[in-house]
Amino acid sequence: MFVTISFTLPTLIIIAASSYLLGSIPFGYLLVRLFRGEDVRLSGSGNIGATNVSRKSPMLGVVTLIFDALKGAAAVTLAFRLCSSTSSSTRISVASLAALCAVAGHIFPIWLKFRGGKGVATGLGSFLLIAPKAVVIAAGIFVAVLFIFRYVSLASMIAVGCFPLIVFAMHMYGDAPPALAFIAATSLLIIARHYANIRRLVAGTECRFGVRRP
């Protein structure tokens, strides 16, 4: 049964735009610039996410991970509050749209000429409020793949790719096809952003976990 999102267009625009702007806050870039006086994009993988930041400073990497997750959670929380009086299916659909926009903001931040991170942590924070059990299972998959192969990128892509399937199997999308579509689109966007990692994995030049890039 398909669900119609009973929201006015202005409300949806506000949610989408606010989620994008929250997601576009480049915490990794700002933290390295503030505490190290460097541009994190000029070293390692050139990414502003937690993995690359941790190569500069493990502590800053952890803080970046937390902040990137929190901005995703903030976007979803805002969406839930703005549609608190609607049906459960509508709330999950709108919250999933907010998650997609927050991840898009992280990947394509307007402040850094649309060159951002890969969206894994932001997606984690977003979907932890929408489908927490599915996130826990996906996190377990991430840890298992990382332990076996020691590639953060590979573990991230497999966990992210499995996530919509887990949500579907566990019926954690409120039986709302729009929500499942937004979740799947978010996963595909994150995986697509790993295109450089995919090339390096195929070429055998991807950096393993625990090995510093020059």
C-alpha cells in the first residue's frame, strides 16, 4: 500500500533545505583547520571525513565522527518534530528524506565547493533514529568485514549496501515505500561517493586500516 506524504510543499522544502545545510557543516575540515592549522583535504585521501581526519589526529577523528553523526541526527529530529502530528508512515518517510538530504549536504557541502566527505557517519546518525536495530546489525557487518579485510572503505560499502535490505527484512520503514526509497537512495549515494576507493581496491592500492598515508 503506497503512502502519500501529506505535507505542504513549503514544509517539505524547509525540511529538505534545513537537513542539507545541517549536513553540509564540514566539521572535519573545521576541526583540523582550528587545531592543526592545516587543510585536511591536502593530505591522505583528501576527504573531510573522520577516517582521513584521524590520520592527522586520532582524537580529532573521533570528534569528527561524533559531530558528523550528530548533524544527521539533528536533521532527522527536526523532521520528526515538524511532522509530529502526522501518521507514523508519513513521519518515517519525511525523516528518511531528511536523512538523504543531510548525507547529500555532507557529500556536497556548499561551503567547500561541493567537495565533502563520503556520508557514512552522517548516515549513521540519521538512521540510528529511524531504524536503530538495522543500524546495529549493519554496524556488526562493518566490524566483521573490517576485521577480516582491514579496509574501512570496503567495510563501509558492504554495511551501507546491506542496510536497506535489513530495513526491508525487518519492516523498519513503517510499510512506507517512500521511506524505503529514500533509504535506498541514501545508501546508493554513499556507495557512489566511494568510487575512488573502489578503483583503489580493484588496483590493490587501497590503504588498509592502521596504515598511515603519506
